[in-house]
Amino acid sequence: MGTIRMTVGQALVRFLDQQYVCMDGEETKFVEGIFTVFGHGIVCGLGQALDENPGGLKVFQGKNEQGMAHVAAAFAKQNDRKKIIACASSIGPGAANMVTAAACATVNNIPLLLLPGDAFSTRQPDPVLQQIEQPSCLGVTTNDAFRPVCKYWDRVARPEQLMTAMLSAMRVLTDPAETGAVCIALPQDVEGESWDFPDYFFQKRVHRITRPVPVEEELEDVAALVRSSKKPLVICGGGVKYSLAGQVLEDFCAEFHIPFAETQAGKSACRSSSPYNVGGVGVTGNLSANLLAEEADLILAVGSRMSDFTTGSKAQFKNPGVKVASINLSRFHAYKWDAVKAVGDAKATLLALGEKLRKTGYRSAYTDEIQNAKAAWAKEMDFLRNYAYTGKDFKPLIEARNPATIEEFIQLTGSAMTQVAAICAIRETISPDAIVTGASGSLPGDLQRMWTTDARDSYHMEYGYSCMGYEIAAALGAKLAEPERECYAMLGDGSYLMLHSELVTAIQEGKKINLLVFDNCGFGCINNLQMSNGIGSLATEFRFRSEDGGLNGGLIPINFAKCASGYGAKTYTVRSIDELKAALEDAKQQTVSTLIDIKVLPKTMTDGYHSWWHVGIASTSQKEGVRQAYQEKEAMLEKARKY
């Protein structure tokens, strides 16, 4: 055994450069590089190591720590979790900025390695610049805030601790069932300390991503439940995507005549054109999936967390005798809904389950219900595609509204374009294999219902944490993962204002992304929620402060195109479907990142289709609308599953 004397920072870089994963015999270098916004807590330690010898790691310069961590998470997601970009920051605000991104990655089971600088391990200069001091415990720093939002957390207080810390980090990052954010806090003095590291710490390591199959008893339990069902419905979750099981699921459903619905994470794992794909299910689901979900006597969830949006807050499946089975690599998720569980890889488990069903000649009892449900949604899509402003007799899709806002918006922007028609025009115009990213507001609902694609991994939605500000960073992460494909961030004006810093990084990297900013002068989705529950329009529209002191003055006009133009992007402002299509066509010809400022009428997004969402509503109020909303919530809660 030999040793190599180097600093902790240098050893960390060398270790990361030697990590690989292998899935189905295909070996992939795991760590692409390191994203960083250098500060005093990281630049002289890890920064020095990257400057001296980065090996095969590429250094990326972020503009906002949260933004760069979102880029890294999206990069990992688009690479089906087989590649990552680590993220390094200074102590204090730089580290704290990444906490949101850590939570986002953990909720969505995306590997994200965070390397924040930390306070001095010796405590000699305490309190160092940006250090939080807790009188109750001097060992607590900003980085302790990562503990509840990470799957693994460690602090390297001595050089030799780096070895066990990083091996544990790799264990979590490469585990499909347990992956999420990992935080390795690096005290800034320890980063520069030297130690004689054993040379075997730097050997090439291949972490194998395997396909566990459930034990025979679990497989037979699920098979028996399917065989006893007449109208089962499969839910395609994110686990189908990461298992590369889309085609297997399509074949399974076709053979046994079972419809399947998609979650936000599962969408684009399978082809939209499959005759058994009935689209998004639940709160942001469409008419066809939700109609079938109401009548199903078995729900077979494959790789799904079964969130409240997927299950309509446990009220979507209305058949009194409905049963639930779950196929999931995570035993934690498999146990949800008190389901009959099969803990295993989606692809391997579906293949094994298919063999059991095939032996008994199973076929569901559906006749024309699947086709009828799909036809009902196709008719609705025709309506949405042609939905246009008609003047004084115009009826917005969302009933809860301030009637004056529509006309005020038209006068302010000169646009009467509807959101749903704009989405249809985008789908018809951009490339069939283009990647679209999203995360928050009304767009995830519209897209899960309306977006269609036969291109795998082309629908990149973060809706586990629904993190505003993820969208633009995600487009860059997806572009870094697949530079040959066009990437479109679909986001609202609120999300753009919250975090668009990595547009500059995209321009810096020469990675063209396209921003489609839907400007309806506010947080339209939440405005819908508050007003539909009897609350007034409070702090959800973008309005000036009025003379009476309230936020109810005129709508705020914002020129998003001019903003992005200043960064060097090619920009457009559109106020009609024709202008939108023309801008999309021209944007295809550009080599630099683009932004299309799309002025869309408020309240012209899709509404719920046979679904319910449980939100906390005041049980006491002087407003009749609030009292009525509470009574309706209580009535629905009685019909929902209790756990």
C-alpha cells in the first residue's frame, strides 16, 4: 500500500474524478464536474485543488447558488441519474442558498452532491466572516440546515474523515431507492490541511445500479390481485423513467388490455400515442384518466410516490371496492396506501409479473371504456386548441375572478391570447423531440393534461417540490445533458422574477436554451386557489400599491424581453397565436439563447377535471364564500381515504 500526500480539497477532486456507475452493462463516468460560486470559504481550499489539477472534472461558474444546484439536479434527472455535477459554495449565504435545491432534489429522488464550505474546525478565528453563532452549541453552523433536506449529511472535521464521508456519499447518490441530496460540509481550514491518503482511496470505483426483483411471495400477491380485477388502472410514475421501463410498461398494458395514466414524473417515459395511455391523472390530470380512475377496481402504481396530486388527495379512486398494489424500489413508497407491495425495479418486476399473468391467460374486462374516455378528452382538446377571446361575451375558464382584470390586462398589454391556445400552438410548432421543463404555477397542470410526446425524456417536470425558479436552470441542465436537443423552459412571470440567473450561465456556456415566459401579471395559479375558496385577490396579482395602502392599484407592466435582451439573449414579445408561431420558428434558427415574452390573458388556463385537492380552509369566517368552501371541503374529506 502506498500513500499520497495531498490536501483534503485535492483528495476530494481526485476521488470524484474516479467514480463510475454501471447499469445493464453500460459504464458511465458519474461526476461530470463541479458548479461553483466561489467565496472565501471554498476558493482557497477546494478552489485551489480545481485550479491546480481538476483531472477530468469540468468547472462551471454559477450565478446563484440555488440556481446552479437546480442546474445540477436537472442534469442528473435528464441523465436518468447516471451522471451528476457537484455543487460547491462558500459558508453562510452561499450554503443557505442551496438548501432549497437540496430539498427539491431529495423530494424527487435526484442525486445532488453539495459541498458547502464551513466554519473553521479549530474555531481559532471565530466568528469568521458569514458564520452563524449559536450560543447553545458552537458546533452548529449554517450547514446544519441541510440535515432535514438531505438523504446523507456529514462534516469533514479531520482530513481522514473524508474517506468514509465520500464512500457514504457515493452509496446514497448511486442508490436508486434512497438517492437524493447529499451534503458534505467542508470546514475551510480542513480543506487546506494535508494528509497521507492511501492510494487505494483513489482507485476507479464502479457503482452498479442493479435491478432487484421482488421475492416470489410479493410477486404472487400482486399477480393474484391483478387476476381478480376487472378494470385495473396502471399509474406510470417516475420510477418507470429511471428504470428505462417505458416500452416494457406499454407492452404490458397492451398485452393485458390495461389503461395506464401518467404522473408528472412519469410523463414521457411512454409514448403519448399509445392506445392505452390515457394521460395525466389526479388534480392536474385530464378527463380521460380521471374518468377511468373513478371506476377502476385496482390501482397498480409503478414507481410512484402516490402524492396528493396523483391521488386527488386520496379521493380520486371512487370505486368502493378499489384495491391498491404498488411496485417500487423504495420500500417506504411501496408501503403507502396500505398497498399490496412488490419491492423491486420497475422493468424487472413488470416482466416477472407479466409472466405470471400470461400463464393464466389474464385480460381485463374493459370493452370500449378506454376508447370512450380518450375520445372525450380529444373533444375537450379541440375546444382548448381553438379557445379564443370573443369580446364582452367571453367566459374565462376559471370562474373565480375579478371581472375587471381581463379588460384591464388587454388595455395594458394589447394582448387577448389565451394560455391554453398558446400551449397548443407551441406543441404544434416546436420539434417533436424537444425537451420542455417546468415546475410551478398553472403551467404544470396545463402541461400534464395537454402536452403530448412520443420522444422519451422530453417532458422534464419538477412537481414533487414544485419549486419556483427551477424551470430556467432545468433547461440548462437538460441542455448540458443532451446538447443536440432543443430545450424550452416553460414558466410564468412569477417564476422568472424569482430566479432567472442561470440564463446568463447558459449564454456563457454557449448552450442555447429557449425561455417561454407566460406573463399574466401575477401568481395566477394561487390567485385561482384563493379566490375559488372565497378569499379576495390578495397579493397574488402584480399590482402597484394604491392610495388606500393596499396592493390593489393598477397592474404592473413588465418587459421581460427587454430584460433578457440586456443579457445577450435573442428576444420576442408576442400578443397573438400568429406572432407566437412566428417567434418560435425564428427562435429555431438562432444559436444564442432566446426568450419569448408571451402575454396571456389571466384565467385562461385549464381547470380541474373530476378531481379534488385538499387544502387548509378557514373553519370560521365572516365571508359566505369561505364558509361555503369549508363545507365543500368537509364533504369531500368524508369521501376520501383516511390514510
